[in-house]
Amino acid sequence: MSSNWDQRLGVWYIAEDHPDTVAIAHSPEGAFTYGELAASAHQLVHTFRALGVPKGGIVGVIAPNGVLPIQVSMACQEAGWLLLLVNAYLTPEELTAMLEHAGTALLVVHEAHKSALQGEFGDRVKAATKVVGVGDVPGVPNLADLTKDQPATMPDDRSEGGFLAYSSGTTGKPKGISRSGSGADPSEVANKAAVFGRAFDYRPFDGPHLVSTGMYHGGSHSYYMASLNVGHALVIMRKFDAEGALQLIDQFKVRTAYMVPTQFHRMLQLPDEVRAKYDMSSLHSVVHSAAPCPRTTKQRMFDWWGPVIWETYGGMEGAATIAKPQRWLEKPGTVGRAIKGVRLAILDDDGNELGPNETGHIYYETEAGFRYHKDDELTKSTYKGNRFSIGDIGYVDEDGYLFIQDRAKDMIISGGVNIFPAEIEGVLLNHPAVHDAGVIGIPDADWGESVLALVELRDGSEPTDALSAELLQHCADHLAAYKRPRRLEFRTDLPRTEAGKLYKRQIRAEYWKDQDRQV
């Protein structure tokens, strides 16, 4: 099979031209060809239309990693619907608020998450939204029964769908980023979308691609669909575990992957003899994003895997930068330069543009733009002219390379001095006893805020006073005095999203609940 970029690509054309090509090499549901995947998506379109989902309607899915999120995504792509991939780990209250805010026309629930439909909030969801179940989901129609009499042929009136993504749960009220479809031919759109993979050197039919992050996450969705669009078969993990990922990379000779920094840290914590068991030489392009990656962690991954790690910065609001492997090695810590069609700017608190190496609020401008779903006020507040911000702080060097300092809302201000938690967390994560770490500002009568480090230890390490003193000294050895934690607490578990982001709002609330401060 030719690997020429001039041939027709995208999931639909590959299914038409090469239906027997493997689309999913490994998943909890088994293997699938492109032809089988496309046929199942067509069947869902006929089924959902029969259920009354209107063009432009929102179709949600709550499912673990597997084939279902892809099938629903493809159905939305060719029927003009907006896809809503729901974080299955939200509380029932958070889930209900999101679905009601979205105005979901149809919700598909996998049996692994049927508890989402129980109790008061589940009753509210079922009263407001059509719900169908996959597997054993009591009280709602079964999707298999609904689809069995529907054809698997390509539906009429095909048009490009869109995407509705909600923030990962680290903020308060629901915040959805809406991108409506253009109405164009889905096959042509997918063909053109294959260029997304080209930006990260995803070569046609040169897979497979490892899916190890939560498939409901917008970043993960972008990369597994991009991989399918260039003919990369997917190797899907139901749930990430460090050694399991290495085993699959070795077994399937994985070429591409999307990961988050927390996964790098977990794999690096494996004993040397375990890591040495697996061959990583097949890896060609591993992209990471979503959360800051400590510089030492990323350098260790380069030392292990070689120059195959790419980084991208942005959000569902729009991509902004790409750091190619060699560029990061030349400028450690950078998240790259602006991609084509994006203009970066660093602004101070008053909206004035800053010069090279001056730290401020990161704004960028894209050709497409975006809007927050049903929230014109929030959309307006995010923009300064044509530029928008996703709330990060950083600087651009004299060569145009962007460096992230931290999230503006996570920044600690102690005695009038700005302190960036991500830097302190990176130091703590470099200690051999630390499994995970989070740093927040807590109330301080003299300084306004002081630095608190929360540490989750690796197996085999005990939370003793001696270890606490050792970790504080470790920080003192690597950080200026004003950045050092004044307190350190051990935790058995730090709450993170599957994108690797700490639920800092939840953690801060414990310490600021009686204070006059937005957490």
C-alpha cells in the first residue's frame, strides 16, 4: 500500500478504498477494520435519527476506553451533530449540571458507568434527555436492540459534525467550548484533517498508535482520530498502567502515541530492570500536552526513548504552539513556537504587550476563534480584541519560543511576590520517594499566602518526620528561599484528571473555606 500523502486519506475514504485495513489492532472489544468501523458508525446514524436527534443536536457518550467513543464520534462527524465526550469520573451533580447546560439531545451510557443514572440526579438526566444503554444498563433502551434492524449503509444527507468539550473539572460551573460543523462533506473534511497528523510527522499507514489516556479527554480524542485519519491502527488500553503501556508498545511495535506528563513520571518510576525488559525502538512520534511537564522528567524521557517526544500547547479553544524534539533539546522547557495562523502575545495586567523574556499573561489569536457554549459573557471576558487567553502565564524569548510558568489562578502571591507552583512541583517530583506532588497557597496572616506542599509517596516510603525534613531540604537545595514550601503534608492520594491536571480548586477549598477568596 502506498504511503503517499497525495492519496485519499481520512477514515471514510480509507474505509471505502481499503476496507480490510486494520483500524483497531487491540481494544477491550477486540480488533476492527476500517470497513467494520465505518459500517457501525453508519448504523448509529440511522438509529439516532430514528430516535429523533435533530441536525445540530448534541450527542453525549459516557464510556470507558474502547471502541464506543470512536463509533459515536464518527456518527456525529457524518450526521452534523455535536459530540460531547463526558468525563465519567464527574460526580452525579457535576454530570447533571453539564448535561443540562449542554442541552444534550441523546446520551449513550456504557454499562461500566451505569451508576451515573442512579439516584436523584440520574432521574433528572433521564427526564431531560433521551438515554440509551450499551450492555446492562437498567431502565433505558438497549442500543444493540435499537440498531439490529437498522442498515449499515452510508446515510443520506451527510454533513460535517462538530465538538462540544467541557473543562476537565478543575473550575466551578460548567464551561463548554463549542465548535459547530461546517456542513461540508465528511469524507472530504476527514481527508483534509489528515494534515493534523502531518504536523507531528504522523506518516500515512505507519502506525500503530497507542491510546493510553482517557478517551473522553479532548486532547486524546484529537490524536486518536488524527491517527485513524492517516491510517494508523489504534492500540487501546482500557486504563493506563505504566508497565502495561511498555508491554503494548513492544508487542505491537507502536509508532505514535499521545500521552500526558503524569504517565511519563509513572513509567520512569518503574525499576530499571522492568523498563529494560521492553523494546521502545519502534517509537517515532509521541506527543504530550495538557499539563506542565517538569524539565527533568522530560529530559529523562529523551534519554530513554530518544528524540521522539513532541509537545504542543493550547486548549480546546485552539492549538497555539508545537515544540519539535530537537527544538526542545536546544531550548529545554519551551512549549514551542506558534503554529501557522497563530499569533502569540504576552500582556501585562493592563493589557499592554510585553517584550521578549518578560513574564505576563499569554494571549493568542487564531483564524477560527471559538465561543463558550451558552455563555457570551465568559467568551467576551476571555478576549482582548481578537486575542484570547486560557489563563496561563509565561514569556516568549527573543527567538519566538514560548515558556509556560503556570496557571494564573494557581499562582501564589506571598508578600507581594509571585510564586509558580509548577516549578516547586517539578522539584519534588524529582525526589525518589515522591510518587505525586501538588503545591498550593494557603492563608497566612503576615504574608497573605504561604506555600504548602502536598506529597503522595511511592510504595515502600513511609511518611515520617525525617522524610518530611528531607523533602523540605531537597526543595531548599534547588529553589530560592521565597519559593520553598513552608509546610509539607503527606497524602495517600492526590486527585488528578486523566489529563494529568490536579484538582487544585478542590484541594484549595479545604484551606480557604472560611476565607474571603475565590479558590
